[in-house]
Amino acid sequence: MIDFQAARIAMVDGQVRPSDVTLYPIIDAMLNVPREVYVPQEMRSLAYVGEHISLEDGGVVLAPRVLAKMLESLNIKPNELALDIGTGLGYSAAVIARLAEAVIAVEDSAVQAGIAETTLSEQSADNAVVHVGPLIDGAAEHGPYDVIVVEGGVQVLPDSLLAQLKIGGRIAAIFVNGPSGQCRVGVRTPTGISWDTVFDATAPILTGFARETNFSF
């Protein structure tokens, strides 16, 4: 029988803190959100490993270190509205819900979205709302947002999604180039997005965020 509470503490002490994650609200959220209930039943024994967990209908549960460092770089405030793209079974939304005033969690798989909605409700994450639809469309009707978190790899980000950020709002995404990648944080300005690279990371590219390939004959 796995002691999941002990596993959570070990995850934070062995993966999150050593990655220079120091903001107390993030540490507290990751100590208290039961990651095991947001992964497929058959993978609960792997819930606290330091790797991405692949989901059946696509997408991933990002490795704890990667998610924590993304959130550290965004420094979400308690009065902010967040958009979580590719929430999967809801783990990232549950963590963000403890940091933000509210989070809109977008998932393109109706099955995964239904599971996420049920689990978030059971875990009393009442300020998390699950939105079903294409990830690249975001959820403009609930915006604009102070923060957007993209839970997977990207090669391109559509302007329509970036436009859902408030001026001064922040977005974090993992830009993938072949086998390597970087997490970048962008700040929306009146003229566009100003990007900074914050750490190296990679993740499977989310549906709709791959660069189109042009074939020539």
C-alpha cells in the first residue's frame, strides 16, 4: 500500500524544492493536492515519479518539477484569473486553483474533461471550471486572463489565444524543437508578446500547436 502523503512530501523535497522553487503558495499547493487522484487509476503508483505521465486521449500530466517551475516563473496572485490549456484529468487546474482567484481549464477530450470536472468537484476545487473544446481556441468567453499556462509542448501559439491575455498578462509554454525544448514566459504588451527563456524542458506537442509542414515536389 502506497503512502501517498509521504510520496507527496518526497516529491516536493526531492523534485520541487531542489529546482529553485521557493514560492510558498506553490509548495503548499503541491503538498496538499493529491496528484494520485488526477492520473489514470492504473498509473497511480507512478503519480509522484519525476516524469511526465501520458494520458490515453492525448496530452500529459507534466512532471512535478516542470509544472512547479512554470508556476514559479508566472508568480500567480490570489486575485488573478488563469487559463489552463490542456488540463488532462485536472491536476494542473487543481494546483492553479490554490494560487489564483479562479482557473478556466480547457480540455479537448470530452472523456478527460468529464473526469477532471468530477474529480475537481470531489476535491472541493470550486474555483476551477472545466471548458471542453479545441485547445488552440482557449476560452475567450471567460477572459481576458491574467495568466495562461500551456500544459504541454508547442511549436507555434495562435494569435487568437495570445489575444486572450490582458495587457501585462503572462503566458508560460514549453517550446519544442526536435529533442530539446525551453520553457518561455511571455508578457503581453500593447504591441505583442515579449518572451524570456526561463529553463530547459520538453514535453509532447499538444494537438493544434505543431508547426505546419510544407511539402514541395
